[in-house]
Amino acid sequence: MPQNPAIPYGHVALPADLLASALYGLGQYEAAQIEARGDGLRPSTSTCKVVAWLWENGRQGEATEVVGTVCAVLRGRPVPGGAGRITHGAVIDAFGAELDNLGMMPEGGWAPISEHLNREVPRGF
């Protein structure tokens, strides 16, 4: 069986497929939590911390995986506790607003991240 390349995270190296599965699972869990809370599109502090950390540490693909999975699960569903349907853009904007509220905005602000996510998420999710 071929080995997948390991990705270093701190002092630990994770197989790429294991990391991808974990991030996908985090995205699915976050989407379920957003729906269960029913208070609009407000990502949790812990998931925002993960997205910010990934982005600031040069792991834009992995940050995109988390946000993209949340988008894929929620897209087209009613806004929890609100009006209208959920779009990719609404989820991406919700992450930016929550990161800003929490004071965890990655260096450079949300604009470059939002631009990247709005370009990449609709392609693959």
C-alpha cells in the first residue's frame, strides 16, 4: 500500500489523507452545529480558530477545505433562525464577521481570504 505524504503540524506529521478526513469531518460538524443553534450563520469560536491558524500558517488549502465543507453542507438550505437560503458567499462572510468579532482576523484582513474562498469554494464543493 503506498504511503501518503506526511504534512508537518507543529511537532507532529500527519498523513495527508488523515488530515483531509479530519478537516472534512470538522466542516460537517460545524455545519450541523450552525443548523442546531438556529441563530443564523455564526461559526463557532473553535472552528474559527482552526481556520485562522491554518491560513496564518500557510495552509490555505486546508482552511478552504473546512469553509468549503460547511458551504457544501449548508448551501441552499434555509438560514437558521432567519430568512432566505444559504449561499457560499453568506457562509464565507459569516466566517469573516465571526473572526473579526473574536479579534482573530488573520494578518492582512479578510479581503484576500474572502477573495480566495469565493474563487475556490464554488469550484470544488
